[in-house]
Amino acid sequence: MDKKVTSILAYFTWIGWLVAFFAGDKEGAKFHLNSALLVLLLPIAGSIIMIIPILGWIAGFAVYGFTAVVWIMGLINAIKQEEKPLPLIGKITIIK
């Protein structure tokens, strides 16, 4: 897979991310692999926050909404082959 296909595939579920990571152009799409991994981890954080009654529920739903927005932004950036950092999570690096 070339860089563009790898970048786009990374944003589609954990299976897509794993396929992109192991079978795609990992070096060319490293930026989007990192961003997609962060986007995929956000709902887990939202679920943990939702353990707290009322305020946690509100914060958890806000995290889910934020996840939807950054997922769309990341996917559009991958389609355009741009490496723009995502808001709030763009400076976090997991994959080096």
C-alpha cells in the first residue's frame, strides 16, 4: 500500500489501523498512524471519565463529540495528504 492508502486506512477502526501499521507504508504514513492511534484511544478515555456520575457523563460525551470532530479532520487531512496536527492531541507522539 502506498502512503495515501495507508494514511486513510489507519483512521478506520482498530483493524484498519493494524493493517495499515503492519502492511502499509509505515515510514511514509507515520504521522497519520500516530494521529489515528490517538483518535482511537480517545473513546477509551471518555469511557473511563464516564465512571464519575453526572459531571463525568457530561465530560465523557464531550470527549466523544471531540473524537468525532478530530476523526473527520484527520481523515480529511489524510485524503489531502496533509500533515496538519489535530487540535489538542496533535503534539502527542506515540509512534516515533
